[in-house]
Amino acid sequence: MGFTSSRVKLPDRNTAFEAKAKDSMTIENDAPVSTWSPLAVPRFRAFWIGMSLSTTAFWMQNIAVTWLMRDWTNGDPIMISLVQTALFMPVMILSLPAGAIADMFDRRKLLIFSQVWMMLSPLAVAAMALTDMRSPIALLACTVLLAVGNAMKLPTQSAFLTSLIDKDRLPFAVSLNSMAVNGGRIIGPALAGFLLPAIGAMALFVANSGIYLLYVGILMRLHTTATARRGHKPTLTQGLLDLKTWVHSSPSYASILLRGGLYFCVWSTVLAIVPLITNDAAEFGTLYGVFGLGAIAGASLYGFLSRIASRTTAVSGAILLHAVCIGLLSFTNSFLMLTILMAVIGIASFFIMTTFQVSAQLQLPDALRGRGLALMTTVFMGATALSSPIWGFVAETQSPQTALQLASGFSILCGLALAQRKI
């Protein structure tokens, strides 16, 4: 797919608003379009910052709730694993309908609503922590509340960004969107790992609600040049049927769904089982901190790694590396070795997630992009939600080490069996 860097010509209008839009959406002839060029557009830059902060806050809350559940249930493996189910099951169920709804209504208003909704969850958990109301069931309910808001946000956010940027920079805006989604998934746990023992759970949840409020403020100030969408708007059912037809005709995209779903079945152990191998809050924070730092290193290496091998070969190798490190976690009591392994897992995680995203973005037609990305979210988060309690059950009836070993073996077998399936 090729894109040219040409000057974008807008009609000559007399209104101040459209003149301002022209200034912000025009690419100067001497300014090359690059990965970071969308950030030169003020409104996209503000949106991207807010989006990145919101995603980071979501993943920070994931780690903080996991720690609270561990503390409130004396390390019950089943209850800890159910945090991931509560976090990802609503996303699995609601992402596709939310993606279709985002094509029917005002996306900015839907985004604002989703962020106000998501604010309620950390405020409720902070109140529980303040009053020492140690209710695991209420904690799961608050997590479901957060997840419903996230399910509304993800597809709407991806679709909304197209109204903030010119056509030439749109591919790079999509890349930055993927970077924010995947980066938040990594940086959030890292920040939570470092901040949780430093400032405590209640302060972290209050800060999270403030981040969602900040994003609401950014969205309320955004103005776009988007006009009402013309042409035939498919019904929710027809939109999903169109997606189904396209998926059947695209074996490489179907391979992304299959390989990604199986990978996320094992990735869920990072959040469901790793908390069980340490009893110290500082160690817990450090492990997820180095996991996040490893992912940041993986981001810096992505360009180099993607050039030395095909996407299919590279992602196959990364999945096998991830699986081996998951297994090795179960064979060491050395905290130093645990931190090294978590760093490598972080590197592999970011590379795998980014590769799946980039490959899907290159294949999806524009008319199906929102629904196609929503389907990926449904499969990946659904795999995480459904597999997490299985690993929790194994950890409770056998041991956390056994759960990690089984997950590692499962991933290696699947990785080898599917290594030649192109993505």
C-alpha cells in the first residue's frame, strides 16, 4: 500500500474556523510526512495525548485492582484470575456492537460519554479503599463497570481520529493510534508497579479518575471539519455480516485472529498468575515495572526487528521466546532472574501485539477498518478473559508454577503448529 506526500488543497472558504482548519491540515511542500508528522497538527496532538493517558490509566487500574484483590482475598488464585475475566469479558461482548454504533452517531460525544462512564469505577474503588470496605465482589463489579466504558471507547476512538487529520498523514495517525493502545497496555502496568507501593491504591485510583476527566476536557475543546457521513449506512446486523464475508475471503487476517487469540490465552498468565509468585508489594511493583520497561525497549527495537525478517517469521520467533520465558518463571526463586525474565516477556509482548496490529491495518479496507479492529479486540480480549480463570483454577488445585508450565507448553505447541501461517 503506497501513500504519497503531496500538498492537501482545501476549498477557499471565508470563515475563520475553516481557515484555521486549512492551516492545521495542510502539509507544506518542504515538510516530509513521517511517523510523527500527525503530532504537528494541534488538535490531533491534543487528542493523541488524551487518548494515550486514558489508555495508560486503564491498564494502571488493572494492576492496582489485581493487587487489591490479592490483598483482600489472601491470594485466592480464582478471585485474582476473575479480575481479568471482569476486565476483558465486556470488551469481548460489546466491542463489535460498539464499533457499528460508532459509524452511526457523533463519535466525539460517544467518546465523552465513555470517559465519564469510566471515571465512576476508580472513584468507587477509591471510596472502598478509604472506608476499608474489602468486598471482592464489589471490586469485580467496579472492574466490569470500567470494562464496559473501555468497550465503548476503543472502536469509537479509532474511527474518530480520521476527522482530525489530513489524508496524507492518516496512515501515520493510525500507526500512532496503535502505538498509544499498545504502549498504554505496557506503560500502564509499569507505572502502576512503581506507584502502587509509593503512593498507595487509593491515591492511584483518584489519579486515574482525574486522567479520564482530563480526556473529557480535551474532547470537549476539539473541533473537527467532519461533516455528516453521506451514503448508505448499513444496519448493525448488515455491518457485521459484511465483516463476516470479508474475513472468510482473507485467510491472512483469519490467521491473525487465530494466532493472536491463542497467544493471548497464554499472555493472560502475566496478569493472572505472576502476582501469585511474590508476596511483597515492592517486588510486585518492580516485576511489572521491568515488564513495562522491557516493552519500551521492544518498541525501540521494533523497526530493526521488523526489517530483518518477515512479519510471519518474526512474530513466530517472538511467540516462542515469550512461551519459553513464561515457563522459566516457574523454575526460579531468584528475584533477579524473575526481573530479567519479565523484562524479556515485556519486549516480546510489545513486538507481538504491534506486529498483529500493523498487519491487520495493512489488510483491512477503509470501509471495514473500525469493525475489523473491533473484531480483533473481541478475539484477543475474549481469549484473555476466558483463559484467565482456567489458569487460576490450575494454580489453586495444583500450583502457580504448574499453571505457568502448562501455559508455556501450550504456547510452544501452538506456535510450532502455526508457525507457517502467514499474517
